[in-house]
Amino acid sequence: MHCGWFSGNKHPTRSSRNRLLAAPVYCVRTEHKGKAYIFFLLLNSVRYTNMASSLLSHQMRYTVQRSLGLFVPRYRCVSKTATKSSLDFEYNGPSMKTEVPGPRSRQLMKQLNVIQNTDAIHFFCNYEDSRGNYLVDVDGNIMLDIYTQIASIPLGYNHPALFKVMQNPQNLSTFINRPALGILPPEHLPEEIERSLLSIAPRNLRKVQTMACGSCSNENAYKSIFIWYRNKERGNSKPSKKELDTCMINQEPGCPVYSILSFMGGFHGRTFGCLATTHSKSIHKLDIPSLDWPIAPFPKLKYPLEEYTRENAQEEARCLEEVEDLIVKYRKKGKNVAGIVIEPIQSEGGDNHASADFFKKLREIARKHGAAFQVDEVQTGGGSTGKFWAHEHWGMDDAADVVSFSKKMLTGGYFHKDELTPDGPYRIFNTWMGDPSKNLLLSEVLNIIKTEKLLDEVQKSGKALLNGLYDLQLRFPHIVSAARGVGTFCAIDAKNEQMRNTLIEKARSKGVVLGGCGERSIRFRPALVFKEHHAHLFLNIFNDILAELK
Amino acid sequence: MHCGWFSGNKHPTRSSRNRLLAAPVYCVRTEHKGKAYIFFLLLNSVRYTNMASSLLSHQMRYTVQRSLGLFVPRYRCVSKTATKSSLDFEYNGPSMKTEVPGPRSRQLMKQLNVIQNTDAIHFFCNYEDSRGNYLVDVDGNIMLDIYTQIASIPLGYNHPALFKVMQNPQNLSTFINRPALGILPPEHLPEEIERSLLSIAPRNLRKVQTMACGSCSNENAYKSIFIWYRNKERGNSKPSKKELDTCMINQEPGCPVYSILSFMGGFHGRTFGCLATTHSKSIHKLDIPSLDWPIAPFPKLKYPLEEYTRENAQEEARCLEEVEDLIVKYRKKGKNVAGIVIEPIQSEGGDNHASADFFKKLREIARKHGAAFQVDEVQTGGGSTGKFWAHEHWGMDDAADVVSFSKKMLTGGYFHKDELTPDGPYRIFNTWMGDPSKNLLLSEVLNIIKTEKLLDEVQKSGKALLNGLYDLQLRFPHIVSAARGVGTFCAIDAKNEQMRNTLIEKARSKGVVLGGCGERSIRFRPALVFKEHHAHLFLNIFNDILAELK
């Protein structure tokens, strides 16, 4: 074992409070079975002494355990936290001062509860002091964030590059003069869209419409699909007077009873159109009037996928057959399926995967029946699967007619084929149609993703994360199972909902923010700056929790 | 006539281009029938020489006309443009260099057309150089903006106070770390909402939920109404298993077939739920599936309202009767009306007014039938009627159960009664639930509205605008009629749609940006910094246009 001192990292941005980390770092190098492991300890800080000694005892315990052969072969021990890399402005690890929510959070909850329902609030945050992968709460707790505001923070908190965008005086006007983009766009809009959105446009989709959020994106994508489908049906002739009159009173034929086919377990948003295609949890849908649109089963696969290829293929075939049956059934009802909407990985619904083969065949079914194929990448898009779009993993030239996005893209919107461009003004329209200030930030995010090769980093850290989860489910099969994922877009199931919630709470109390999905899954949604050492840091903490529950 | 030199206004903010106005101002004082008039001329600038001489000849012409008794009594002549006041950072008047759209705009349209449908685009803007009430386009034309991005710019362009907000380093984090407000709000959220939204909360509504845009606000307001109504119907007991199961597949009883009653001519947004309550133009609704919800007639009143009180009261009574009939009819169909949604002034639908008495009675009908009463103030709210909310003009203590907003409020959202608070977490929810960076800007907007007494200013300039419109319709009754308005929220009808469009185009070519609404109306939607002298400036230009068409 070799030891030595490193100078501590002082993050370069300003802060209103004095919660910055300026502690010297103590480096420990150790070897086990011919492999070198390095880890850092922070000793010259009251705040971090506890964490450091905790990590130290952690390491000691695991070294002993490993020597005694208590670990299954693929398990990654704490020492891998040493592969710390370039994200120098963030904290060196979690640091907990209080329970979470702490006293200040609870006080603020009371205050906000006078104004709003606060039942969903986890805790209040100090975003000014949050850094990179670390979210700081109002009680001074520093937590490794593997949920990132429901998968919506691309570069972690307070990335210096985004600060620079904000500090550039030339950019300020974009933040205070929000235009009605559909009628009076700013001079730089075409160039800005080319630089940002078109630079990562899915293959074959060269048209893009920005929107304010994910729900608006899907709502307007559906509208584009209906307009396109109806134009096809009427032979691209002009609408009749009857159509123009009846649409004003919500009646056929002006408002046709066409439908969008969606999947059980899918989530596409919560406004009325989106909600008619969302089927993940009843609390989202209860008491809200809806539309009679077809809902197909999504394949319920066994994990790891490569071990159950035959059964999984059968399950996928069953679902595809059901899709075709529904399309035929709804056409007979006069409720033609104008489009099919699906997530590449069902996220809110439980991180449910399907094979590339399934999606290829589904896309073919859509084509065969003249329905548009929309891939909802609101949660999967933006790089966390290791490719910019999750559907790129299917390896198709013509994967989709529409791809919607939001969250990590900072702006909502959707790419689409030329033929889905609205055939006139004001058909796809609202006051703002997005927000150029979000495009501006997105441009810089994309720049950082490229220059720092963050998709490669995601692949590396995702591999570390998933391998670690595989190991943990082998060690704790009575608690966790079905580890799965692509890139860092990973998940694992707990034995039931209660255990899942316990695991999330215990992780939080040890300084890790996680999110649930589906009935009993934990979803991992780190930022793109999540590195291998963060994965190992988490895995060690998670291992402790599982071991305590053993 | 007295003349003298004033130093020109140099606006205090930075600009990337050299299009600033630094021209000395030549002041002309004149008297007519015992009243003093002052006007400014800009002579030391090539750009403004044309405008100045145009204004001068304008004045000369009108002085002659007035002397000859050619004016109707209430007409305001150009000299009133002299009452210029405190908004010193803006331009002194329109200045046209090219036709609009000019060559650069047309070039950019071609560029953007590769990416999006651009049929609705008027021209491209240079927002950096726009100031106060003046919108600058990419061809260097400076236009008086009386449409303000579809009524969504509260303080005009590049207000120095908003620049200060952006330049404060403490605020930057709010712009780059967008939180998931429903689960991880920032520390300052309760305080920020108290300072901003709650400071202008409608009477009796102390709960507020922010959202990203107007459509999302209405969609979620409707959801709140349905949840509240359904809870009442089930006696606030827990939902049954059948309800929980059926809602997942869009079926009753989990997804009840309840409805929202809306009005013909109303506009509440374009997402599926909103669109089912929008009935202003067929192009918004054509080809989009909808819901069978009741649509009542909105009173078609004669203007000026005070001259037709008896006929108008009859028309309103007819509509109210129809509302009650529809509620009963839809209850019989099992499609209970859970809520009524209405704009205080139908905006997109044609600036259709109704009396305070109508709204009072409608509110009573809602109460009588157990339906929530939602006032959609997305376009009317924020001060342009001379009160902060248009419904304040009704003089009611308990005007609404829900008030939705967006546009000039910068953030979307809705105020509501305590009993409409969702009864559990995640029922009204999405990833972002608004954007704290918009709240931050809103706080400063509200501060400026209060300190600069902008509602008083709106009342003054609104009076000048409306009186001018009254005069013009007396002078040009074959072209314009039905001038109407509250505050600066004014409108006038052209004789037909083609004439309306001609008037808007001609105004633009003379440096005034206007917007249409309804079939043949022009709507005036200036910013809150629109002063009396802007009204007179516009009226003179509009008078010229009408005179040319005579």
C-alpha cells in the first residue's frame, strides 16, 4: 500500500455560501490479486473527516472480506473509486450532516404547503452550491445524484461552461426577450437550430419543431400525425365545409375519431392527449376523462436479455401480433390508428426493455398500416444510453417518422419527416413554441458532450455500473434482481415496492439520490458527467445497504 | 410656436450593433384653441430626418385641417405625441428602411423553411436592438409594437431592470440548474412565490401552481377540476379497485366522461384538453380528435356597450339560459359538467366583451350546478386592462375558483381555491412544473409595475387609445367600427377580413406592428410601458392609413 498527499480541488465558480470543498486529498494505493487500486481520502476538513474515516473503514472491511473470499468474482470493491478523472469542480464524495429531509427542508415544506400540495417533495435544494454529480440540500448535505431531476440535468449542476454562456453579455437579450417564435423569430434562430438540434438530428429526420416541455412536444407530435394522416385520407384535397364547420364543435368529420396506439406501461406525459397514451400508474390517470385509443401489451422480458432470447422472442411476437390485431379492430370501429407511439425503453413504467428486432418489426407494422411511427425519447434521449438517441441501438436506417425529446435537451420538441410538416400556418402553433434561451444552453451542452467525449464516458461508467449491479444481484438475490441497462440508463428491481422504497430512503440517508420507477424498480439516471469512480462510489454504498438488510 | 433643442436619448444598455439612437431632439411647441401642444423632431440623423419631416408635414396638414373644422370633435391630433414621458431608453419613433419582410428576413425565411413550416412568420427580429415599445427587425426597421409577441412582453423589450436581474451573479444558478420543482424545489421557492405570484393573487385564491406555458396551465387546471369534482361525487372516499383498473385503459369509471363547458369563440390553448374547449378558428381544430364537451354561445354584443344595454342584456340572458340547458342536457347524458372555462374578454376569438352582470350570473350558475368556475386570464391578465386581472372589473368578492395565466406573467400557472388542491402527490405533476428562472424575472416585472405605477399609465394610455379609435370610426365608418376595450386591451373591427389584413399590412409598412383576431378585428396588445404619446403616434399613423383608403 502506497500513500501520498494531493492538493484538494477548489471549484472555480462563485458561491454565496461558504460550503466549498478545499480539503487536501489523501491518496491510498493498494494492490489485490495483482491489480492496483487507488482511493482518495479527505482528512483536513471537519466536514469530510467522518466521510473519510467511513470510507477507510469501508475499505478495510472489504479488503478483509475479499481476502476471505466473501465476494463473488465480478464484484467491484471500493478501491475502484480511485479512477477519478477530469470533473475537477465537483465535490469528492457525499457528506451527510442531517437526516433527509433535514430541519430546514421540513420548515420550507410547511411554508410551501400553504401554497401547494407538497406530498411529492423529497427535500429542498441549494442549487447554488450543488456541483457536477453532487446535489446539495438546504441542510448542507452533499449527495451523489443518480436521479438528476428526473433525468433532466445533462452536465451535472453548475457546469462552468454554462456559467460562461450566462456571463456573456451578448446572450442576455435572449433570456429577457422571449419571442413568439412562430411569427417573429430572432435573427439567429435558423443558425442556432442548425448548430444545436440539427447537429444531433436522428437519421432521416431533418425537420424539427421546438416546444416548451415534453408533454407539449408529444401533444404537438400527435397533432402533426393526425393532420398528416387525415390529409392522406382525403387525398390531400382541401377540407370540406362540413369538416370546417364540425371541427368547431368537436364533432366528426372535422374532428375525426382517429387514434394513437400506445403500450401498457408507457409514459408520454400528463396533458389530455399524452395522458390517453400513458399507462404506467393509475394515480396519473384516475378521474381524468380520456379517449378510446388502443393500448397494446409491451413485452414483459426476462433479464439478462441474452440469457432468455427464445422466451423473450416469443413474448415479443405475442405483443406484435396484438398490435396488428388492435390496428385492424380499431379500423373496423372507424377509429383508424394514425400513429404508434413508444419509448425505446419504458422509463416511468419500470425500465422495460425490448429487443432491436421487436422495434424493427413494430416499425414495419406501422408502415404496413399507414400509421406514423413515433419514438418518444424524452427520457432516453440526450446521451445516457451511450448513444445520443436510444433508438440508434436498433441499427436502423429509417427508425422513426417522429422523435420527441425534452428533459436533458433543455428544450422540448420533436424531429420529424418532411411529409409530417404541417401543410399551412397556425396548424402547429402556440405563443412561444419553445424558448431560444434553452436552445442557447443546449448548444453549449452539445459542445461539451462532443469535446469531452461524454458518450464514451457514459459507455465506460455505464459498464461499471451495470457490472456492479450484476454482482450485487448475485450476492443479494433475495433483495435485488433483473439488473438491466444500456449506458448509464440502468435499473434494478427490488423484491417488492416496500423494499424498493426502503432502498431509496437508505441510499438517501447515506448520501445517494435515487429514483424509483414501475412497481418495484430503481432507475439510475445520472448526468453525462457521471464517471466510473462515481459508479464505484455508489456501488459500495449500495452494497453496504444491501448487506445491512441481509 | 416655440422651438428648442433637447439632447437626444442614448439608451443605457450594450448592443452588438450600432443601431442606437443618439440624435438630438428638436422640440416644437404650438398652441391651438388655447391648448398647448408640444412635439419632438429628430433632425441630426439621416435615419430620422425622413420621419421627422413626415411628422412635420403631418402636423402641418392636421393644423390646417383642424383650422378648417375638418375634424370631428374628439379626434386627437399629432401634437399630442408631445406628452412623452419617462421611458427614456427606447427609440423616439418608428423608422422604416425597407419593406417588411425585408431582404434579410426573406433570406432567413428560406433558411428556416428547410427546417420548419414558416408560413406564419411575419419577419425576423433583432431583439438585441429592440427597445421598450419598439421592435427592430433584421433589416433595420424600427417599429412601434402594439402586438408584443401576442401580448406576452410585459415591460417592452430589453427593460434595464431585467438586464440587472440577469447581470446579478447570484441569479445565474437559477438559469442553468432547472429543478424538478415538484420533488426537489430550490430553497427560495416559497419566498419567491410569495414575493411574485402571491403578491398579485386574485381575491380568495391563495393556492398557486406554476406550469411551463398557457396550454399546460389550462390542461392542469382542468385536471384539478376533474379530480376535485370526482372526489365530491365519490364522497371523498378512496377510489375503488375498478376505478384504479379501468383508468389504466382509458375507460369508465376510472376515466369518467365528465366535461368542461366552454364557449363558442373561446380560446384556451391547443393541446388536446385545451383544444376541446377552444372554438375560435377552424384551422386550430381541423383533423384533431376531440371530446364531446358542451359548447355554449358567447354573447354577441353591440358596441359601444353603454349604448346598447337593453339589447345586450337580452343577448346575455339568452346565452346564460343556454348554459343552464347544456349543463342539464350533459348531466342527463352522464357527461356531468365539472367546470366552466371562460375568458374575461374573448381574445383570439375577436375581442368579444360581456358585461360584469353576465359573468356574475354565470359564476352563480356554476355554483348552483356544483361546477368549478375557471377564468382564463392567459391573455387578459398581467395589467393590460388597467387592473392586474381583467376579472377585477366585475367587482366580485368571489369571482372564480380557478384563474389561469401565462404570457405577460412569463411563467404559466393557475391560482385556485384550497379545495381544488390535489388530494395526493403526483396527481398534478410533471418534470419541471414551471421554471424558477421565469419566476425570478416575473418578480422584477411586478416590482416595476408597482414602483412605476404602470396600471395607472395603462389606464391613461388606454383611454387615449380608445378615444382615438372612437374618433377614427366616426371619421371612417365605412372602414372601421365597433371600437372597444378596457385599459389598452382594445380592438376595432374592419369591414371584412381582407380589409383587416390590409390595415395590418399597411400599418407594418409605416412602422406599426399590429395583430388580428376573430374574423375581422384588429387587437391592440401593447406592453405596459405604452404611454399616451405612443397611442397618439399610432393613431396618427392609423389615421393616415384610413385616409389613404378612403
